[in-house]
Amino acid sequence: MIRYTIIFFLLTTDVSLKAQNVGIGTRTPHSSAILDIADTSRGLLIPRMTAAQRQAIVNPVQGLMVYQTDGSSGYYFFTGGQWQSLLKDDKEYLRMRNLYYISNL
């Protein structure tokens, strides 16, 4: 009996170690995605914080993204050396906003 238990444990452990992606709202996550989120009525909420909270993150990894709620609010990502706004300046934001409105007319 113990032999079968060990074999079962090894087989199920091996299967779980091969799982390289996670699906939320889907049973078949795309193989190229580490996380595949599927939903038609809700979105993804990136962590929200103040500029001080963002600056206080210890050892942020390159590519980390947050939404800053105060000051120059918006999406920020860590480049590996500094935090960078997703949009470079207000003019770029206005261009993006105008493109959005034009495409939705």
C-alpha cells in the first residue's frame, strides 16, 4: 500500500511541477502566458498607491507596474534603475486621449 501511495505522490507531484501557467476564468490558459485572465464584465486592477508608497518599495523588480494616485497620477513601471511614467508627458496623454475619442465616434 505504501508503495502505491509513493508512486501516486510522485506522479501527481510531477504533473504539478509541469504546470507553468495559470488561468483565471478559463480552464485552458494560453501556453505563451504565465497568467491568462478571461472575463467579459470585469477588468484587471493594478495596485494603487501614492508616490511616497511607490518610492518606498524595497528592491523593485524591472517591469513592476503600479498606479500612482496622487501628484502626477497614472501608471508607472520600474525600468531597473528608475520609475518611469507609462506616458512620457501630458502632450502624449492628450494625443492618446484624442485618438481614443476619435476611434469611438
